Amino acid sequence: MSEDKKNADAQAPEQAQAPAKDQQPSTELTINDLTALKQIIDVASQRGAFKPNEMMTVGSTYNKLETFLTAVAAQQPAAPAQEGTKGE
């Protein structure tokens, strides 16, 4: 009986660790995800998916997202140039 209990105890930590590994990748939000979201908002608005009273909120969020993505894009070319000068 003690062996069964040891086996059950050994399996419990493995099962507890598995969800933690599965949850970690789902929390990532990349620049590509944000760019896709911007495109989704654009297509949805062109197709009339939003009601007129929702357009102000959607437009404001779209503008914030676009500003953020523009700022990130402006920083990305500068980052490799800085890294290249560090090695010299």
C-alpha cells in the first residue's frame, strides 16, 4: 500500500506542473499579434461590424494601437544599430 501512495504522490507534482507550462505561452502578446489586431479592427469597421455608437471607442482604441505600433517600429531599426556598435 505504501508504494501506491508514493506513486500517487509522485504523480501529483507532475500534474500540478503541467498546467503552469501550458499557461505560460498563452500570456504572450507579440507585436505581430497587435498588428493582426489592428488589421482585424480595420476590416471589421470596413464591413460595418460596429454600430455607430461603438465607433468612437473603436476608433480611439485603433488610434492608440497604431501610435504604439509606429513607436515600436521606429525603435526596432535603432536597436540593431546600437548592438552592432557595442561589439566593436
